[in-house]
Amino acid sequence: MKHTRVVLAMAACYFLFAILLNSVGTVILQAINTFDVSKAQAASLEGFKDIPIAIVSFLVASFIPRIGYRLALLGALFLVALMCLLTPVLGAFWALKALFASVGCAFAIVKVTVYALIGQVTEDAKGHSSLLNTIEGLFMVGVLSGYWIFAAFIGEQADSLSWLNVYYLLGALTLVTALLVISAPMKKPQHNKELPLKDEFVGMLKLAYQPLVLVFILSAFLYVLIEQGVGTWLPTFNNQVLNLPVDIAVQLTSIFAASLAVGRLLAGQLLKRVHWYSLLNVCLVGMAALVLLTLPMTENLEPRAVNSLFDAPLAAYLMPLIGLLMAPIYPVINSVMLSSLAERLHAPMTGLIVVFSALGGTTGSLITGFVFEYIGGQQAFYLSLIPMFGIAITLFLFKRRAQAQASACAL
């Protein structure tokens, strides 16, 4: 392939950040055990990750073409490598906050850069779609790998700091990724030097005022609220509600990531035969049914010896399967939204997607953590039924607006 080294560098970046970003659930559990912080305090790690993603992705889109893709990626990677190597040395909760803030800033740069590079190394829409789906698929593989990598560093003593040594491995992996970026032949991006930066920001804000975009933003916000609320707190739920050892609690959470990956692959085939609105409504009903079926099974569980994955209760396997049902929602609404806009509006729309997805993730984790702390784990997961109902309403409005927009464009 002509651009093999560029594609390899992009894939490595996405794989790495999948591990780092989605480790937050495991790190929250370990922070509670290791640093004796409350669940509400530990939930702040999600904010330290997501808020920088929202802010930086909004600000850097116009700067990256000016400094070049290679320099942007290297700056992001070296920042993360430095923080990974410092975190085990510092061994404090505030160091984890600084680490996730750095990872959030770096990922905003990486995502904007990778999406731009995909257009540079592909020749047509089919090739673009194929490569984008491959890169996003590798992201889910990274998420799945991350649970097992972290579990391997978690010993039997839950309060031991030895688990922080995982960041030496991740720091080394970051430096290897940087070498791949250095060796990749990346073209200098084209940009309009005369266009004021303020005009680009104003254009993005004006786009958000469109009714179709507003409904989409609310749909995306509610979806990510559910995904991050469940995904981030599932390790803690497994440990403190299902009474599983920490390492097994983390390993079982990998089912959630695997379910998301499988769900998106299956949806790609189903959408060839089923309308997206019908499929997503079936998924929402299935998600609600799974929550209502599984959570009663977690009430009043007696502590018992759990020495392997096979000793875990049935609920530990059922709850992560919600990922299979929620998987199609986010990619589908993104696709419908972008298809409803002119191509020149895709870049600012992508910026809005990243911003509100990050805000939704932070909100979901904080709310779930607060309810988990003061009311209980089961109630925290029951709470996901509210945004599910909200998504059902916004999808109905979104479908109507998208149809109206398509009809207007056809005239």
C-alpha cells in the first residue's frame, strides 16, 4: 500500500489512546482502593480526561494545519510519554489527574490529525469509509486490550501502588508510536493563511444553532452519558456490588468493550436491510430490558470465593452485554447527521461532535459516581433508564428533522 507507514502510525496512535482513555474505569477503582478517595472524588478523573478533550479539540483544529500533522502528533505523544513515566514516580492521586488531563489534551490533537490524514491517504469515499472504520475498529481492540493489560499489573493486595508500574509499559509504547510517526511520510497540509481564526470559531457556533444539529447534539450527549456512566463504573460495580476480586472485576469489564466492537460490526450488516431508526429503537428497548433483568439479580448477593472468571455470578456476564445493544447508536446518528450536511460543514460538525461527546462522558461519570457513593451501585445503573428514554424522544425528533433537511436539499 502506498501510504502503509502513515496508516500504521495512525493505527498505533489510536490503539494507544484507546488503552489510555478507557482505562479510567479501572483507575477509578484502583484510586479508591489505593489512595482512599471517595467515589465522587475518583469520578473527577473522567472530567480531567474529557473536559480537556472538549476544550482543546475546539481550539486546535485551525492550528494543526499551520504547524503540520507530524509535529502535532509528536507533541501530543511526547507529552503523554512524559506523564506516563512520571506517574509511578509521583505515586499520588493528583498525578493521575494530571495524567488524564494530558491524555485528554493529546487525544484531541490526535483525533483531529488522524481524521485529516485519512482524507490525505485515501482517494475516494469508499476508501475513506473503509479506512475510517478500520481505524475505529482498532480503537475498540485497544480498549479491550487495555482491561487485560491493567489487570496483569493489579496484584492481590488492592491497596498496593505496584499497579502504577503499568505506566512504564505504556510510556514505552508511546515512544515506539512516536518513532512510527517520525518514519511516516506525511504531506504538509494545505490551509488558508488569510482566514482569521475568529471566523472559523464563529462558523462552528452558528452551525450549532440549526434545529437538526441541536437535536443531534442532545442525542449524542445522552448516548455518551450512558456509555461512559456504565463503562467507567463497571469495574467498581463488579468489585463492590458483585463482590469480585479487583483483577477479575476488571477482566470481566472487557466484555463491555468486546460487545461494543461486535455490536458495531453486526450493525454494519443489519443496516443494509433495516432502516436505522427501527434498528436503534430496538436497541434502546433491548438496553432497558437488560438493565431491568440484570440488576435485580445483583441484590443481596452473599460474598463467596471467586478464584477465576468462571466463579463469577451470571449478572457479571449479562450487564456488560449492554454494549452489544448500545454499539450502533453513536456511529449511526453521526453518519445520518454528516450525510444531512454539505461537505464543507463536516469539519466544524466533527468539532461539535467531539466537544459534546466529551461533556456527555464527564456528566455521565460524575452523576453515576455520585449516586453510587450516596445511594448505591444498583440505583446508579438503574439511573441509565432516564437517558435511554430521552434518546428515544430525541431520535424521533432527529428522524423528522433529517427527513425535512433531505427534502429541502432535494428541491
